[in-house]
Amino acid sequence: MPETPASVFIKQVELELRPLCVAANLAQWEGATTGTDDALARGVETETTLRTYLSSESRYLRIEDFLNESGDLDKLTRRQLELLAIEHRPNQLAADVIDDLVRRSKKIEAEFRTFRATLDGREVTDNDIIALLRNEKDEGRRRAAWEASKQVAPRVADDLLELVTRRNEAARSLGFRDFYAMQLTLQEIDEGELLALFDDLRERTEGPFLEAKAEVDARVARRFGIQSEELRPWHYDDPFFQEPPLSGEVGLGAYFKGRDLLAIAARFFEGVGLPVDDVLERSDLRERPGKDQHAYCTDIDREGDVRILCNIKDDDRWMGILLHELGHAAYSKFTPVSLPWILRQPAHIATTEAIALFMDRLLYDLDWLRDAAELELEDPLALQRRARQAHRFEMLLLARWVLVMTFFERELYANPDREHLDEHWWHLVEELQGLRRPEGRKAPDWAAKIHLAVAPVYYHNYQLGELMASQFEAALRTEAFDGLSPAGFVGRTELGDFLRERIFLPGASINWQALLRQATGYELSADAFMEEVCPDPAIQGGARSVQ
């Protein structure tokens, strides 16, 4: 194909942009894995340099000119220009504004990475707190552990609110209502459509969630010898109640004790034709002081240097997290290097979340547990019943938790008043998750959620990913397996073939909604998801087929 002014321009931008992105990604990785002051400084420097490059007004205007005036652009060229416009638009700011935003964000991020809560006079990790909430029977110690999980909040709340104000100012200077609206636009998400979808999901999950939670609460209350009305947040297994308190009842944790989770995951991905051994070799997988306590996947260079960060313990929770992060990694690794570098990435945040969520659902599949994890199950049928119940509740719980985060964050940018936010947070938690606020609790508990600071306006993509994962799986089972059970997908290369050909192959060459229609034949909706969590055809709507 002959070169055009647009293609020559794109090549020059890629030549300049690529090393800046790689440097920023490497600095981010160093900061996450070490937590040192030097790493923080490099993170600030590299991100500031990258954003300053993207702040070029003349380059942004030229991108817009190409998009507006060149009607004969081929699809790949146009899509590269669209993505470049998305990257440049939020950075059309003065250098001092960019520097200020980066420094404030990195300061909070460093606080989250290096902070360790104090419990019983000693420092504890997030893993320690989760383990205590899973196993401890004494209510006083449970409450102390739950409160310890929120200790980071007052340390970052004021800085975060100031950052929110600065983000809003920057977004408004670019013509947006606020930072929240800007981020949705840059993610190619229509705010009205998102809110309508989530209102529909809220209504459709309300009854099933309340019914399932009442059953869960009754069992949790029996465990502690109290009435359901006496339950408080520390009676559950997760500090934010974003994971179900059913680990002991399902009984999976004991099966993974002493097991090599990395070997289990590597064998599975190899068996479906998506080997990730090289990813694991480059990754950072164990706990240590100063290291980020969370988990994430990063594609350093879009040339094959894909890594994951974990803090693995030999339990079912980390087995699921490992599958999740390797789902992200497989997407990045198997996006074709034949694509132009700018398009060599997932179609959207939500599409890579969909693959990750699809993978961590396998933890509840009896065939996967038996054949991939090679567990010797004492009572497989009873375990399957418990696992299905836990999976159903987890999907409902995630939907309600994402609603909390989505509605709260939108309000955070609309009205960043701390006292109002403290109250609003608990209003949403009580209304959407059915938790009871501790008596007299006055604290910025919302600020303990790291995403609000370091991954702003991101959380809705988890639920979009869940909806997509359900649609992808429905298409996969129908088309690749002829409606038959794929037996946990263990050893089934059809899974890898489907994902590579339908989802990974296009990279970011097409819009995420077009990718979903192309891969499944349907527009995004909650139907496939609801069919999984509430399989009653009498209450389901019909999915819309693409004509």
C-alpha cells in the first residue's frame, strides 16, 4: 500500500511515542515492585515526559485535520488516528498542570504501595487481613482487622480530594462537564447508555441478590451465633464485601494448600493453546515489604514483554486472581505483532477484563478443579452444588459492588465534599450491597479503595467485562463446542482458537462494541449474564441480534 501523508505522520509519531511509553511502563513496574523513592521519582519523570509529549497542540490539531478532511483514509489508518486523538485530547494542558497532576497521583499511589496496616501492635499485609477475616471467630479481632483495612483512608483522603479538584479543573478547561465525563468519552463510552444499562442491571439483580444474600446472611449469622440483623461488615470475608463469604463452605481453600498454583495455571493455559510460561518467568509473584499488595498485568512494549504482579498465597482466592491476571496476559501476548504498534493492544479495557473474568470463573467449575488443578475431590457432586451457589452469588455481588463504585465515583467528581462523600458512600453500600453501617462510623472509608486514586473512572469496566464474558462464553459454547459441555475447557484448544481469532486478532483495530458484535453476533446487554445468575426464562429479555 503506497504511503500517504497520514501514514507518514503516524510512523513518525510512533517512532517518538513508543520509547516514551516503554519507559513509563518500566518505571511503573519498578515502582510497583520496589516502592523506593528513586522508583517513585522515575515514575513521575517518565509519565510527565510522556504526557508532555502528548500535550502538543500542533500535533493534536494535525490529527484532527486528518480525521476531518481525509475521507479516503483506510480503516487501520483512521483507527490509529482516532486512538492518537484519544491519547492527546486529555493532555492539551499547560506543562505545569500536567506536572502537578502526575506528582499528586504518584504520591497517593506510593502511599498505597508502601503502607502496611497495624493490627495488635504489628504491621500486617492485605493478605494477613483477608486470612483473618476468613478464619477468625472472635468478633473483636474481626472488627479490628476490618478497621485496619481502612487505616490507609485518612492518610490519602485529603490528597485524593485535592487531586479530584485538580482533575476536574483540567477536564473543564478542555470543555468537559468534569473529569468523570471526560474519562467516559475517552473510553468511547456513552454516559447515558452506561447509566441506562446499569439501571437495568440494578433492577434485574435486586430480587435475586436480596434473596441470595438473605441465605448467605443466615449462614454467616449461624457461624457467629447471632441474628442476621446483627451482622456488620467485619462478619464477611472481604473488607469491601466484594467477594462472597463462602470460602469455608465451598471448601476450596484446603485443596490448594501446599499446591503449586503457578504450575496449575501454566498447564491449563498451555493445554488450551495459550502458553504463558514466558509471562510467568518475567513476573513478580511473591509478597515482600514495599511491594504493591494488589495484582495487575502490564504489557511493557507491545513486542512480547508481558508481565503480571501478584502476591500469591496457596489458597483458592489467589488461584482465581492468578487465572484472572493470566487472562489479561494471554490477551496482550497473543495480540498479533503484525498489527501496527498503535493498534497492538486490547480493543478496550472492558474486553481484556472480559477475558480475565472468564478465566477466573473456572475456579468454580468441577471439571476444571478435577482435571486442571488435579484435585482429589471427596464429594464432587456436593462440591459442585456449593461451587455453583458461590459462583452465582459472586456474580450478583460483583454487580452490586460495581454499582456502588460507579455511582459513588460519579458523585465524587460531581460534588467532592468530604462530609457528603462519607455519608454517600455508606448510603450506597447499605442500599446496594445490603450491609449495615457500623454505629457511629464517621470516616472516609471510600478512600481506602485504591482504584479511586490510581485507576480513576475504571470500575464500571469490570461489570462491562462480566457482561461481555457471559456473551463470549455463550458464543463459544454454541459455535466452538456445538452446545456440548467443554468439561472445564481443560485441554481444549478450541478455547484458545476462539479467543485468538474472535477477540485477540483485531487488537484495537475496531471499536469495542463492533468487536463484541463481530465476536458474538449481539449488542451488549445484561441478558446472557442474567441467564447465568438467574436462569429463569420467564424473567429474561431477548438479546438483540445484529442484522
